[in-house]
Amino acid sequence: MLVQSLPDTMTKLVQMSDATQFEPAGDQPQQERRHAAYQSRSLDECITHVSTPTGKRKILKAMVTTACQMNCHYCPFRAGRSKMKRLTFTPDELASGLNTLQQAGKVEGMFLSSGIIKGSVTTQDKIIDTADIVRNRYHYQGYLHLKVMPGIEYDQLYRLMQLADRVSVNLEGPTQKRLDALAPKKDFQRELLGMLQLAEQIRQTHPYEKLAGTVTQFVVGAVGDTDQELLSLSNTLYRKYGLTRAYYSGFSPVIQTPFENLLATDPLREHRLYQASFLLRDYGWNVEDLPFLTDGNMELALDPKRAWAEQYLREAPLEIMTARRDQLLRIPGIGPVGADAILKARRRGKLTSFTDLQKLGIHAPEQASPYILLDSHTPIAQMKLF
């Protein structure tokens, strides 16, 4: 029976290979997207190389079904769209397919999403059943990233977090107003944001249990959302709901959807959002520190850290020997590792040249030099760097 079912499973996986290209699974989402047309119709094109918290992995990206009862205006899987090939797997098919590929050394994990059919609860059960078979029948201990359906039950989310390394809730928009324009059948607070709140509650209730981290995804640029809206909510999710990361997926028009004639979002905007998001998550910045323009967006010409430094440090550079850690993290080209290295080196002696900084692993003179002093008189930008 297994021999007969696997070829059909693999055929369907090949046919589904493009379905999840806009669903990021790892820590470098912009590198996951296909840069060339799908041509070979082979399993190799179903497998995505992603960066995960435990290293780079070959991930099978799949869906329980490409059918969906929802009518999200931007989505290729929306109900009634005839150009989408509808494919459906059973939990047994997906689990055995992953096991076969894993045994063959083809993959090291799976990202599993789904369209919604017969409601979120029924659909979520199929994702849970798949992961349960993978973990308990095939004793697979590798990486699983599982999608959370809108408005599922507490016990479902808890079980999902027990089975997965990472779970994701697609918020899509930063407010109910933006969500209404993107996905009019979804409730922002109850079905989406509430899932992230519930996930953090589950972690707090079970502090000694290994549970999946949570991520979210926004659709950027289709319905007037601003960087300030997106990053303000992201900051709240990082601080209060234990979010691991936010994904910002620039809108791309899909034919035979209500948004097919809208312009695609500039990829540079997506990149700037990620840079700003990491400042909030990893550098201790507040939303108020980010350099928003009057329209609530950031300028694209400069990365947000450099834009802030141009405004506040260009005329008042920081002294490397006296700056606090939080101040060092405001300097372009200096991250948490570099800031800690500077603080440690200062306890051993003075940093008097750019060579001293290079020895600490700081190799970006064109970024840092206009904004720092190596003594109380001379900006490093005026010194000989090499």
C-alpha cells in the first residue's frame, strides 16, 4: 500500500511546488523566493533552503490543501479562483512523503500550511494529525514549522506548539481596518492577534515544557498600511507576546484576484522594514526612535539606523571610550557583538585607532566613521583609517 501511494504523493508535491513561495519559513525570507520560473517539475524545486534558529536546512514546503473557503483579496488560493489547481493531501500522505524524503537525505524539515476548508478547526486538525504521525509513527525529531489557522481552539494551539519548532499566525494587516481591506472574512482581534496572545499564555502556563516559538507575517503595501503601523504592532508583539520574528511580505499582484491591477510593493521597502524590526527586537530601540516621515513611512534611500544617525550623530559623534552600550548600538556598523567587544576592550586599555576597532571585528568604516570619536577632539571620519 505504501509503495502505491508514495508516487502519487510525490507527484502532488511537485505540482504544489510554487504554492508556498510567498510563505516564508526561515530567517532569510527574501532568499527563499524563486528567482527563476518553475521549469523542471522535479522534487528539487519543491525543496527550499532556509536559515533556521538551528542552522541552514533543506525544507519541504507543503500545504494540506490549496482549496480555500476564504476570499482574501490578494491571495492565489481564494475561493472561486479557477487558475489555482486544487490539490489535497491526507495527513498520512504528507507524513509518509516527508519520511521518504528525509530518509533519502533530500530534506531536513517541513513547513506546513493550508487553505481553509470546512472551517479552521477541521483544517487545523489535519495539520496536527500530520505532525503527530511524523513525530510519533516515524519518530522524526527534525524541524517542523506549522501554520496556525484563524481562531482555533486552545487545545489545538497547545498541541501544535508541542509538536512544532515554530508556529506562525498570519496577521496580514496591522489593524482591523487594514485586514478588512485584505481579508474581509477574518476577525483581527479574535481570530488572529488572539492566537498570538494565547500562544504566549500557553508558554507562561507551561514554563518547563519545550514549546514552539511564534512568528507572524504581514502583507505589505496593498491597502495603504504604513511602516509606523506595522512596526508599532511588531514592537508590541516582541515585548508582550514573545514573538520570535515578524515577516514583511511585499505585496505582489496575482491575476484573477481583486488586487490583480495593483502595483507590486518596492522590495526595498520590505528590506527597510526588516532592518527596523531588528532594531526593535535586538537593539533595544523604541518605535519612537525610528525615523518616520510625515506619512508614517520611512525613507527608502537610507537604512533606518543610518537615517537616525544622520539626524542625531552627524554633528554630535559619540566617543567610543565613554559611550554606553545602548549608545554604541545606535552607531551604524556596530551591532550587539561589536558593542560588547568594545566594552570588554575598554576595560583592558584605550581604543585609539580604527585598527583597534577592526581587531574587534568591526569592519565598516564607511558606516561608523562619521558618527564616532576615538578621542575628545578628532572624529574618526577625519583620521586615516588604514
